[in-house]
Amino acid sequence: MNRRNLLAASATLLLARALPGRAAEPTGPQPELPREKLVIVTHDGRRLEFSVEMALTPEQQTIGLMNRPVVPEGTGMLFDWGSPRESQMWMRNTLVSLDMVFIAAGGRIETIAEHTVPRSLAVIASQGPVRATLELAAGTTERLDIRVGDRVEQRIFASAS
């Protein structure tokens, strides 16, 4: 990051801390959110089932998986944006590396960011409008050979059955 961007980011963080009435910084993980089934249908026809927490409100989405020491295999968190939009995530206060899967309204995986850096303030963007972002334990997409173009089945997507 060049010096100008670093200074701008620092100023933004300082300003945010100084604003009255801002939400308190979470000191621990949020309570577990309601879980739902999510299936990824891979390019070779495999059906991979996950139990995902549903982050539906702005507060739930802001906290996400912050301050959690582990994301168990077969689980994750699905951020439902309600309608397609640019998704911009970060890893602030996130203790473990994640794979972020950006999913279009029809359920197609559009972008994957693997092995994100814990506690980083770098923006991880969807690179286009998506309906949802799925966070999984780092290495899951590589280990299970999940790729851009694979399909996600879940009730929030138009293609869900």
C-alpha cells in the first residue's frame, strides 16, 4: 500500500473511532446465528453439503465470524445482501483465515478469494454484483475443488428448488 493510501486509511480509522454514538467494538464472537443447509454442485457433479449460519441483518453482517477461534469443517456463514450488489469484506478481528465465495443471484459462484489474511483491513471485493457471500474455513475451496462457475443451491437463490 502506498503512503497516501496508508495515511487515508489511518485517518478514516481515527475518524471512525472519534465519532459519537458509533457501535461498540465487539469484544467476543456473536452468538451462533440460525443455520440452514447449503449445497454446492461442482463442475463434475458432486454435491457438497454445508450447514451455514445466516447473516441477514446489518449488525450480524458487520460482526460475521469476528473473534471466533475456528470455523469447523462443513460449516460456514452466508451473508445474504438481499439483492445483487458489490460485496466488500474485510478480516478485521477475524482470527482465522477464510475462503470467501461470492455468489450471483442465480446461485453461480462468480469469484473466490482463498486464504484471506486474519485481522487484515484490506478490502476483499466481489469484483461485480453478487447476491451473497459465503465464508468457509481457509483451504475448503481448494481441498474440495470448488471453482468459479459451480452452482450454489440455497433458498435465497433463484435457482434453488
